[in-house]
Amino acid sequence: MLAGGLSSRMQRPKAWLPFGGQPLLVRVVEALRRAFEHVVVVGAEGQDLPFTGATVLRDGLAARGPLAGIQAALIGAGTPAVFAVSCDAPFLQPALARHMAHLAEGHDAAVPRWQDRLHPLLAVYSTRLLPAVSRLLKEDRLRPVFLLDEGDVRIVEEDEILAADPHGLSFCNMNSPDEYAAAVEAIPVRVTFELFGPPRLLAGGSEVAVDVPRPALLGSALAALAREAPALVGSVLDVHGIPSPAYLVSVNGREFTVDRGRTLADGDRLLLLSASAGG
Amino acid sequence: MIAGNEEGRAALASLFEDRLTRAGGPLGWRSAPAGEVPGGYWGRLLHVDLARRRWEFLPLEEQLLRRTIGGGSLGAALLHRWCPAGADPLGPENPLLLVTSPLLGTPLTTTAKYTVVTKSPLTGFITDSLSSSFFALALKGCGADAVVLTGRASQPTWLELDGSGVRFHDARALWGRPAGEAARTLRDRLGRRVRVAAIGPAGERLVRFATISNDRRHAGRGGVGAVMGSKNLKAVAVHSGPVPGAADPQALLEIAARVRERSLGPATLKYRSLGTTANVALFNRLAALPSYNFRRSTFDGAERLTGETLAAERRVKRLSCAGCTVGCEHVFKSAKTGGAGRLEYETLFALGPLLGVSDPDAVLQSAQLCDLLGLDTISAGGTIAWALEAEEKGLFARAGFAPLQARFGDGEGVARLLTSIAERRGVGDLLAEGSLRAARTVGGGSEHYAMQVKGMELPGYEPRSLQTMAVGLAVGSRGACHNRSGAYEADFSPGVDRLRADETRGRLAAESEDRSSLMDSLVLCKFLRHCFEDVYEQGAEMMRAVTGWDVTPAELRTTAERATSLKKAFNLREGWTPADDTLPERILTESLPSGVAAGVSLTREDLRMMIDAYYEARGWAKDGTITPATRQRLDLAGVLGESS
């Protein structure tokens, strides 16, 4: 998580921007946690950051931009590769982050191309690139995109992105107060699936939170669940999130439904259970 | 631990053949039925008079078999014929019926079940209690569709049955021993092809909720074990023998393959992966998990008892009944004793949350005790829950009883009470009578805390947060029962508000009861219910292949409906009144305090309205009696052997 930007166009620190009831940094770190076991925040020396529980690395090179942040992460994270993202990606989809990490295996980097643009701040970098990063910094070539000429880079194309993030939500970023206002307006509905019985065993956990673009429909939420918890695909859901007839959903423990067109509200709890509920 | 299709197919392809061969001897179902008797039936019953030590085969009319099929429905008709009106349930005149069904012994999965039918010493009405596995298969080979046990043996006795008749044996050496131990002794003596159903100490001492046990399974509800004990009958040992042939073995094999395939799919994954223990977490979330004697419908300690937690921390293995491809039995080990035992939802509920116990080891210990002693876990838990609350309120002391020395959450205290019940020692003698009779003895308003219907303790389905199930529990012919009514399925369906009452629930409850009746007549395990698009259509297909009759889905709908009215007819004869179809006072006067159902209540008027709708859906009169038109439509007189 690269949090050390200057936020000059935003005119206020992005990390602290209120977003869906929490500071933006906290929101994006939560999304990363749903994708990865280990999350580090890279901030500038002395920068005031909201508490996320993640390790904070200080790059000391705030004025030198995100490439310095990537360098700090590659040195300090202690993993063979990092998924680097800036904190102004409020709708980052964990499924895309995981998907990218998977596609990066065996390459020096994996970078998505969305709407004909490469997005180096939503990309995976291997520690094998560290010498190149150091050299670029030394040469004062500070744009992360320069790094893409430095090794074996896997470009992740739009059709591959759509499999994990069908609305491209992860690519929504905001640099100005107007973009921030628009993003707040478009905050997807966040719902949480509670898994019972076989779904819980298969997914290896009891809850999965997903973001659903507005208007938020149960069908979209189930599709997001299929992406977030792929272990459910097959016996519980199909790849599109359509449940097997052996399963149904209860909205907030009150109403049982199989209506994929059912509208959801922010904070809804969706119980996914076997239709053979009971004896 | 989840059996996938391929694993299941590979492992189970030979299971039927193997198990049927071991349990049933020659594969009789392959041969076409002989003579006039329809396929799947012997066309006769075996009457055993324990007092006179005589037995005889008596014919069963084909019309009776066709109109009742088997299981609980055939048993209800036979009970009506064999039990004198007003019989003392623990007297020699009350017959104990072991009833088979036409699908039993065929390669159809989950059909290895038999039904014990009698007049219940707990309710005074009919009870029909199913058990399964190898004994059921062996029983089918005993040369009769039902065994009718009457009279009382002059001394403890066990019976030896084979296709040719009955031998009477002295059971004094077995008396006092757990059912499983008695069974092992008899199998050691008679050979491994013999299967045994027996009672434990609770049955011998006429505990009104004692069970009959076989092959780790139990005919649990209604005190059938006490009726067996009242006959001085310790055990029935059956030599496995050939079973009746099917009319169309090839068609039957094809149907069996299809059902088996489905039984290994998503529709039963819950049972294969966790069994009914999966209900604990869900019911707690839905505020449908009764705790502390139904004062609450959530339980703070539920997480420790969820199937998911138990499976992760202490599951040892998964087992199945004979001839079953599902395998719903999950065995867990005790961290305290190292021993292992089976747990399912009702036992977890009744010996856990209902008693405020959250320690899995304590629940496991109580469950194992119930199995050893021969106690129905639901009624045992329900009766103890009543006692703990009455004690809490000082009602035992006020009635002059010694202190109970147990409280909610006290697993050791519960274990002591279970033993004292089976031994009828101290307060256990009172509790052995069940919660309703015990409450009447203790008085002081303690009836308010007896969570029973018709004397049978409620299962783990909170009626206030499952208001369709509330109807099913209230009107059940054998009392509060989740097996005869699956109305909770309606509560868990789209379009139904489970926290509110309305008139549609009467019809929904009746429809659920009919589906259950059909499955309990054929017999098929209800865990298969989501494997069928239409159980009437697929049931008719099975019946045609087995019996050769031209059975239609419409006929089966009538047969299922008839089953409920047959049981009702017996209860009417035994003094049923509309006041018997109700729910405990607490359910109708207290609102739920916690969870998603906080503040929800069920009024007496709402329950009455739903029950009226249920009577109407059944074609019964407003007072719950069976109208002459319905009697005639269902030909009750013919089935009951009465002159019309």
C-alpha cells in the first residue's frame, strides 16, 4: 500500500479521506487483507497515517514518488514479490489482486492494461527488479512506468481483468476533490455473506464481504462471492454465482430468497445456507 | 471429509451388493414375486403372543397394503385393529408392532428402515418411531410385513426369528445390560448374520421415553422401549434371510442407480459433510435454537457446539446405515475421555443449549449415556430442562422433593440425572415419567415450564420463530415432532415470513406432513427429500417397479393424506380433544428475547387461526374431528377393518 503521495491536487491527505465511514487508507488495507496474508503500508517519513494494524515502512523519499515506495516495499516486505497499489483506489477488488499475483508467477512483474492504459500502481513486482528500481531512482527516472521496460513483464489484458473485476472497479482512482466527490457518490454497496454448513467448510471461513456496484442486486453479490470464494464454485455456486438449487439465501436472517434481482442495502448480511435446513 | 461424486460412486458401487448380501442373504428382490402377493411384500404378518409363547402368521389383505404402503401408515392401521380401545400403554394388551415397507430390502438407497408402532406411554396416543440399518434388512427377511407382539412374558425373554417362525429364550442373563451389549452377546451366540433390536435399562424400568436400539440406531420417540420392557421382552434377534422379490427388478435397478447418483450430489452435501450438526450454527443465527428450556432462542455458547467447530476439532469418522449412500452419521471424540460417539442436531440441542450446556465433552458424555441406558435424548433433555427450571423457581422444595443438585449449564449434574432416570432412582423416578406427568405431580404452576405437546417434549425448533412449524408441532399425532412434520421447510422458504402467523400456514403444514407421511410409508430417508423434483411422482415410479401395481402420483397423495387421518382416527378413539392440539403455555405467552427474533411472539389466537386452517386443509371438521365425507373419501373404515 503506497500511502506516501503528496496529495497535492486533492489538497488534503488522501489517506485520511473519509470513505464509507472510515479513512480511505483503512478501507484499501482491508481490501488487501482479503487478498493477501501480509500487507505493509509505505508512508513518508513523519507522515501521519490512520491506524490499520499493518506494518508501516517509511521510505524517506516522499518527494521522489511511488517508485521509491515500491523500492521500500520490495526491500521491507520480506516476500519475493509485492502487489503495489496506491491508497486512492477505494474500490480495489481483492479478487483482482489475487488474480494478478497468480498471473505474475514466473515473471518479473504483472501490470494490468485497462481501457488501453497500463496501470503500474496496481501491479505486481518481483524483488528481482530491485537493482533496476535503484538504478532508475539514481538516474532520476521516477515514473513507475519506466520499470516496465526493465524485465519480463506480464501484461494482464482486459478480458483477464474482467474475470476477477467485471466492472473494473479497481481502476477507479481519485486525484481531485471533484473525483473524490464522484467516487463517494458511487461507493458500491458492501454486503457480507455468512456461510453455513458446506459453504463454510469449502470456503474455509464463516464470512466473506463483497462490494456490489449500485444498484446492488443479489445476483451481483453472488457473482462477487463466486470470485471472492472460488472454492464455492462447483458444488454451491456456478462461475456466475448462480446457486445450486440445494442452496438458498436469507437476507439478514429474516427473508429467504432465491431472487437474484432482489435489491440489497449497504450492510446487509446474506446467509448462504443449505436448502435442507433443519433435520 | 466431503464425499464427492466420484469418490462416492467408486466406494459405494459395490456397497449395496455387499451389504445386502451380508444382511439379507440371497438377493430376493431380484426374483419376481411369487403367486398372488404383490412384489415387495410377504402379504402376511407375524403375531407373537408373549404370554402364551405362541406365534402364527396371519394374512394381510392386498387392499390394506396398497392403501397404506407400509411403515407408519400400515402400522397405524394395524394398531387400530390390534390395540383395544383404552388399553393401558404399558399393559399386556397394548401391541408393539415392528413394521417393514415394500422398498426395504431393495437396492434403493436409504430404504433400510423399520417402524415401531404402539400406543405411547408418554402421550397415550399413537407413536410411530423409525430406526434403520441392518436389523431392518434382517426383519424384512423374517417372512412377514409386520411383527405384532402382544401379551407379557412371565419372565425376561428374548425372541429368535427367522423366516419359519419364532423361538422364545430366557433373557434373565441379559436383563440390566445396555442394548448394544445384549445384541453383541446374542450375535456371538447365534452368528454374525443375526441382527438384534434390544432395550436398555431404561426400557426395562418402563421409563416413558425409553428407546429400542439396533446397529447404533434407535427408535427414539414416544417410549417404545418402555412398551417392550412392559412385555418383559429384552431383545428380538432376527436371522437374515431372503426378502420378497420385486415385480420389475430391471426397472428398479435403473431407478436405484438414478437415486443413488442424486444422493451423492449437492442435495445431500450438508448431511455428508456435517450431518444435522450443521443446524446448530444456522439455527442460532436464525434465533430458532431453543435454549434454557425455551426461555431463549439463541445460545451464547453455541459456537463450541456447531457442526463446523466439532468437525474441525474432534471428528473421528463418518458412518452410514446399511444400504445408504448418504452417510450422515458423524462420530466425534471426547477430549476428556478419549471415547467417541455419534452426535446429531437434536441430541446436541437437547443435551446442550436446552440445558445451558456448552461444553462439547459434557454433551458427548450425556449422549453416550442416553445410548447406553436407552433414553430418547430429546425427551430426556426436555424433561431435565423442565426440572432445572422448576428447581430454580423453588417448586421442587415447595412440593417436598429433595434438592435436584443440578442447574443449567451443569453437565455433570445432567449426567447424574440421566442415570437416575434410567434407574428410576430418587427424583429420577419422577423424571422417568416425562415432563408433563412430572409437572402434574410437582404442581405449583410447573406445568407452565413443561415444554411438551400431548406429553412429548419439543424438538429443537423454536415455534415462535418458525411459525409454520408451530402448527406442525401442535397438531402432530404423536406429539411435538420434527420428523412427522417438516413444516420448518416452509419457514425457510421464499415468500414465507417465519416470524408471523397467517392462514396459509395450515395448508403448508398439511402438505409438509403429507410428504413426510409418504416417505415414512415407502420408507425413504428424509435426507433424500431434495433429491426428488416430485416425491409423489418418483415414489409412484418406485412403487410400480417394486409392487407391480399401477400406482399413480395422485394415488400416493391420497395415501399420504390417509396416513395422517389413520393416526388421527386412532387418537380420536383414545380420547383426543381439540385441547390436545396446542403448544406449551410459555410459547403462547412469552416473547423471544434475543437475536433476529427479539420481541417476536405467537399468540394463542394466531395459533388457533393456523390450526383451524390446517383442519380445513385436511378436510376435517372445525373441531378437528374427521368428517364423514373425508372418512369415506379416504376409505378409513375399510382400512381400519371396520364395517362402514
